[in-house]
Amino acid sequence: MTIPFRGPAGQETTPYLLTPGPLTTTPAVKEAMLRDWGSWDADLRAVVGSIRSDLLDIADASQGFECVLLQGSGSYGVEAALGSFAPKNKKTLMLTNGAYGERAIKAMSYMNRDFISYETDELEAPSADEVAALLKANPDVGAVFLVQCETTSGIVNPVEDIAAVAQKAGCVVILDAMSSFGAMDLSMKRMGIDVLISSANKCIEGVPGFTYILARRDLLEASQGVSHSLSLDLYEQWAYMQKSGQFRYRPPTHILVAFAQALEQHKAEGGAPGRLARYKKTAKAMRDGMRRIGLSPLLGDNETGPIIQTFATPRDPNFDFTRFYEGLKQRGFIIYPGKLTKKPSFRVGNMGALDHDVMAMLVDATEATLKAMNVKDLTPAE
């Protein structure tokens, strides 16, 4: 049994979630789920409409774009978007430098959609020049897919540069903004993003249960009959929402009202710029503290995003990730194992209802856990 820990803002958590999602949420978000809602009630329909409008505003996409909410995790949203907008009569260029790009490629394989892939190392961002060369050599490509913040390592990919060359080649730009939307700089209009996918339990700081897809209205209208799936058909979901204000199938009622509360908190913090400022502070506090005790970040300060930090596994033979994980959990923190295939590592998220004081507590807990494991050599493992 894990004991409750009281955070600097007074919230109790058992324990703090330092993962790419779900996240630590505020008491107000949790409390929003204490009331039951009717799935067809006018009050819930108003919540759904407000969420859709707010998300378009955050994305700078109020004119000419639509927002579709869909039950399920972010991966459902990615598959739904690819199923609706990856062309059947052309190829899609799939960019990948981590597990989430690979998952999107796997979804394309399940759908039997034609694609080519451009893979870079997990610690290397794709090059816009390379993308331009690939598009020139493959004029039958009609769409480009990429991830903004690849939480395999925490690296941030150059979305605006890649979108520019994709648009120049006449391609639809499909962006997985799962772990970036709501905090990092992202304007669909300015950056040339045609389709954006994210999830309730990321930078808006809601809880898991639905994903959302923002897309150009003309693309949605043209996607009628394109999807490979009944449940993931974005055109049908959108058309039904336009007509009724509600989901086609049973909505995640409690998750929606929690998200509406999270959106109010997002506005109160100053929107995406305010949230980004806090995330940058927590990321710096974590990285500086981990360096102080001898752990090594895998990415440089200018390469990593403000969402999740990846650290090299110590080479000390006494280090065992399972023991390390359990030791941190007993001290009030849940982290993620590494997803890198080439570098032994572990990941620590800094998004969520967290602040500088929580990061200081984390660093102290990490130092105490390593000491209890008798880990002395923190040199990165090969």
C-alpha cells in the first residue's frame, strides 16, 4: 500500500505520476468527476460544444477547421486520423524517430494503406531537407505524418520546417501532437498543419478517456466513406456531432466534464504560453537536480522538449530498474521505463499538476533510492 503524499499546492496523490500520461491532476479536476451526467442531457451537450470550441481556439484553428472528439486513447485518434486522411490512391510519408511513429506505421500496415517511411535515430530529429528530397523523388506521396514531441526520448521534431516543404509538395500534413498540444508553440494556420491529434490526459491535464482530432473542414467533408472502421470513422463522428451535439456512441461523461474543468485551469494559467513556462521550469529543475546527483540526461538542453526527460541507466551492477522503480514509488513517485531500443534509459515526465517543489522532492527521492540500492557508479551504461 502506497501512502498518500501531499504536494505543494495541497493536492494528495498516491503517488505523483511522472509519466507521458496519465498525469497528476488537480483536486478540482478530480472533483469534477463526482457528479453523474446523462449522455443525452442538454448540459452535457453544452460541455461537448464548449470543449470543441476551446480546442480550436488553442490550436489557432477557429476558421475553416473542425474538432472531432472520439472515445479512446491517443492511439485511437492516430489510427482514426490516418484511416480518414491518409490517401488510398497515393502514398503517405511516415516520419519516425521513436515508438509512437512506429506505432503509426503499424496502424498503416493494418489498414493496408500504401506508405514510405523515413526513419532517423531515436535521438536525432528528421531533416526538412531530407523530407523535401524524398517528396521530390516520390511524387505519388499525398500526405506526410510526423510526431511533434516523441516521448520515446523527449525529442522535439521541427514541425514547422517539415510542414512547409510538405505543403510546397502539395501534401496533407498530419501531426501527432499528443504530448505537445496545449503547452508547446502550435498554430495550425501559421505552421501549415492540416490535421492534429492529441488526447485528454496530456498537456491540458485532464484524465484518460478520449482523444480529439482537429482537421480542415474540407478534408473532413472529403473523407466520407474513406475510413476503414465504423467506430473510428471521423466523418461519421463529426457529422453526428454537428447534427446532435453529441457522440455517436456512449460518451465518456465523467472524463468530458473533468476535461472541461482542466480547460478552465489551462485558461487561468495563461493558456499554452503559461503552461509552457511552468513546464520549462519543472524540466530545468529536474535536469539540474539529476545532474547534481550524478545522473546523465540523454539529450542536450536544446534538443529535449519540456514534456519528458530521459536519463541514462547507471552502469553500476547494483542498479536494477525494477528495484529503482519500486523504491521511487514507495517514496511517492511513479516514472516510466525507457523506450529506447539502443540506449539503456528511463524516462521521467514533468508535465501535469507539478511544480518546482515537486521536482526537488523527486531529486531527493531519487538520490535516496540509489543510496538504498548501493548504486555508486552513475556513469551511463553502454
